[in-house]
Amino acid sequence: GDFASMRQYAPQDATTNPSLIYKAVTMPEYKPILDSVIQDNRNVNLPKDQKVHLIVDQLLVAFGCKILEIVPGRVSTEVDARISFDIDASIEKAHTIIGLYEKRGIKRERVLVKLASTWEGIKAAEVLTKEGIHCNMTLLFSLSQAIACAEAKVQLISPFVGRIYDWYKAKEKKEYVGAEDPGVQSVHKIYAYYKKFGYKTEVMGASFRTVNQIVQLAGCDLLTISPALLAELAKSEAPVPRILSPEWAAGQDVTRVEMNEKVFRWMFNEDAMAVEKTAEGIRLFAADINKLEAQIAAAL
């Protein structure tokens, strides 16, 4: 939601989520976007709760369109976290988001619909992918989630490096640096699996806490980096050797998994960190959507 930083650092793509949008509309410089969307829909003949949902969707798309005026590539727009376990509702919401973009003249190739990497979210993304709607699978913390996404042929995954690091740091009472960082290791494993077995799904490391985590993933398909860490990177003169590459992946010892729902649910359940962080992420995004809706309802 930080347009000034996007202009300053000139990224290829940009991503949003409900927490970032909620934070943005509480700032004076972005409130006019919210006010404009509310004004456009004030007289829409719908029950108040439906009108609020409509305004949230339009607000997310309004931010996305502003972002696409700045970046040359794609914007990611997130589906309501409260429907993370509902395949049909997720598909319907994705259709709504893409429809709103297309009404504004934005082609679907420039939009990534973000869905939580639950089994239901992945199945929804599989359907959407077949329809030509590109998906970005977020709240992804484990190899089981990554494999299921690759099997669904989704466009892109966003493994959360920093939140994995947070969990292990709290659990083990230990600081991790360099390649021993469990968040870094998770993306290394996913990248190796994808490249070794020829999956086309893009890997976009996300949720970084330090520049070191970013540098350890040099060579990853994509990285989504906050403005604060981009500023640190811009100041650094340190060399950045490539670490991840298809050639590196080819030399890794990787075992192929025959993925289905039973295998997914067992593998996921066996990873306490992934279970806890996925659930926590959904709750936090849902809470910020609730706050955003309350703000809109009050304005109406």
C-alpha cells in the first residue's frame, strides 16, 4: 500500500494483503481512496452488510489499480481470509475480484489472486488456474503445501521465511543466521523440489525479517521485500552471490511425494510450525478484514 516506496525502488511487481490495506487507509494520504469508493457505493441498493463486502472488494481493487499505474508487472490481491476453508466461496470471490479489475480495463494477466494455502484454497486455485486466473498462494509454511500447489499448477507461491524464523526462534530460544535459518532452509527445499521435478510454479520468498535472509535466497524466482529492507539493501555494497539455481537444485537429494488429500493432511499435521502459523495468519488477516469492514460501516 506504500505508493511512494514503489516509485522509489521501482519493483517489477507488488503485493498487498488485508493488513497492509487496513494500515494504509488509516493514514491521511490514503484515506481519499477509501472515501471515494464509499461515495461511489453509498446509494447502492443492498443490505448494509452486503454493501460493506462490496466496498471492501472495490477498495482492494482500487489499491491494486493504483499500484499497476506504478509497477510494470503484476499486483497480488487477497481473497477474504474468512473463506479460507470454502472452495466455492473462494472461487466466487476470485471471480468478483477479477471482474472488478476487468471493468477498470485491467487484464487478468496483470492480477494474481491471493489465496491461503489450505487444502481448500489450493483446490480453489486449481479450478481458477484452469480458467486462466493466476493465483498467488500465501500463508505457505511447508513442503506439503508447496507440493500441493505445484500439483495444482498454480502460478506462484509465497513461502513465509520470516514467520517460520519467528516460530523457531521462540520455540528454540535461539537466533539463526545464514543458511541455518529454518525459514531460509524451507525455501531451499521447496525450490529444489520444484526445479528437480520440472514444476513451472514460481517460488516467491516472502515475509523477511533481515537482509541476510534475502541474500540467502539470491537466485529464487522472485522475492517480495518490504520498503524498509529494500532501503537496507540499497545502502549495502556487499557482494550477492547466486545461491539458488536449477543447476544447484539438480544436485540436491530430493524424494518425490505422491500428493493427494490424505497425504497432504498428514504431512501438514506433522509440521506443528506450519499448522500453527497458517492458522495464526488466517486469524490475523480475518481480524484486519473485520476492522476494515467496521471502519466502512461506520463511514456509511
